[in-house]
Amino acid sequence: MQVSQFSYVAVLAFVIVGSIWLEVVLRTRVLVRPRRLTLTIIPVLAPFLLWDAYAISQGHWWFDESRILGLYLPGDIPVDELLFFIVIPFASVLTIEAVRSVKGWTVGDES
């Protein structure tokens, strides 16, 4: 494996590093509510993975094999892409929860 094959995963690692501190510093409590996080990520993950599989099968979408790990899911979807659809929503949830924490905003399931 070449170092460049970690490019996609390295970007995702930077996203995690850039947002995980919000959990600790601002006490977003995202990680202590795994059910809520899962219910947020799954609706994003499922349709976009299907879309990717379709786009790849039609030749509309491709991934530079020198920049990905080379591990594939059914539909020729790189594992890196699966991680993208987990990491980016996770970072987004951390960010919005950090804003909520700072602003004192509540949502329907909190009192």
C-alpha cells in the first residue's frame, strides 16, 4: 500500500480531529446518545450508498484507486466512501450540538 492510498481516509481523520473536541470542551453529549446519532446517520447513509452504487454502475461516478484503500463493498463502493457517509454526518451533528450547547437551544425530546 502506498501512502497516497490513505488520502481519502486522512481527510476524514482530519474532519474527526477537527470536530471531536466539541464533545469534550462543549459537552455536546453526542457520543452518550448512540441511538440518536444512529437515527441521524442511517437516513443519510442508506440512500447515498444506493446512489453511489447506481452512479458507479452507470460509469457516472468513479474513485481514484491511488487515493483510496482499495477495499470495496457490494456495488463497487469503496469502504472510504462508507466512512465518508458516517464521518461527515457525525461531524455535522457534533457541530450543531455545539451551537445548541453554546446558545442554550433545546429540541423536542429535551426539557
